[in-house]
Amino acid sequence: MPINDLVAGQTSVGAQLVRTEPIQERSAARIDALLDAAADVVDEIGFDRLTTAMVAERAGASIGTVYRYFPDRIVLLQALRDRALLRYRRSVVEAIDAQSPAHWWNAVECAIDAFVEMFRTERGFRIIRFTDAERSGAAEDETLPDTGFANQFAQILSDEYGLPGGDDLAFRLQVVVEIMDSLINRAFVEDPNGDERYISEARDVAREYLERRFGPNS
């Protein structure tokens, strides 16, 4: 099913980031524990003050164990980001599989609802700027990859719902991603459950913007 392309071929933390490959089951569990500890610290004090020593202490691990997988705090934060983004993509896939939305806007709503839920439930997610993370996969020549979320989701909406595909749809979905990233982040600045005024407005703005180009969801 095309929706599965959102997670196909991706690993939980980005195998290129960690020092030990291949990642066996025990190593994967240890990495998850370290990332859980990092997420807890980030939620408490922010990412600017995070240190590998703090993560080791919170995880009940030695500093050497942390360095075995993450050579520095930057790599650790990148891995935390990658895991959260993969979990987000998986949640979109699960929502669409479960709900089988009949119209393209309902599929977009699944992606928006999953994004909001990540803010509520995924530790460390609030420090991640989704749009920055999507851009961070750029190659050495700094050109953007063609596998970003907006590009892949555009292909899904084209294949499954008959929207005109191509660069125009991908661009407009990228605009929606920018809108969601800004407004949903704002919704959680002061309210741990998210200010529904911003969340509702984000949905309305996204829907009105897309429907002006692709027609109403009827």
C-alpha cells in the first residue's frame, strides 16, 4: 500500500548516526533507553543544556555506554529527532490504515491529528522543529532530498485520492507542513495539552488553503 512508503526503509534512530553497526536487538533496546533518558532531560531543561553525562545518569548507564553509541550530544539529539519523526510517520500510517479515510482531506486530518498527538505523548517531541528536521537530510551539495514527508504524502494523495500529483501538490503540502509546525508548536508553548484555539485554527487554515486549489472535500 502506498501509505507504507512513509516508513519504508527507515530505521528507528538513523543507523548512520550511531557507532555500533549492525544494531542488534539488545543494542536497539539500550539505544532506546538512552534516548528515553535524553527525552526526559530535554523536556525538563531544554536541549541547550543537555549533556551526555546527564543522559548517562538518568539512564543508569556509564558515560562509556553513551559514547559507545553516540559520540557527542549533537549526534544524540539527532538520533532523538530521527526516532520521533519515524514514530510520527508510523502513527500517520496506522491512523490511515485504521480509519480508511474516504476523502483526501480526511487523510490530511489523520496526519494533523497524529502530529498533535505526538506533542501530547512523545517525550522530547516539543523541542523538535519538524520542518528543520525534514530539511536536515540534505546531501553534501545541500540540495533537498526527494523523500521528504510532503513529497511522499503528495504521492499518496495522488495515488489514493486522485489529486493532481507533481511538484505543485508537493509544494502546497510543504506549505501546510510549515503552517502546522508553527501553529501547533505555538499551541503547546504554555499548555501541555495544547491550546485548542491554535489547533483548530491550524486545521481550518490548512483546509481552506488546500481546498482553494483542489476543491472541497465533499
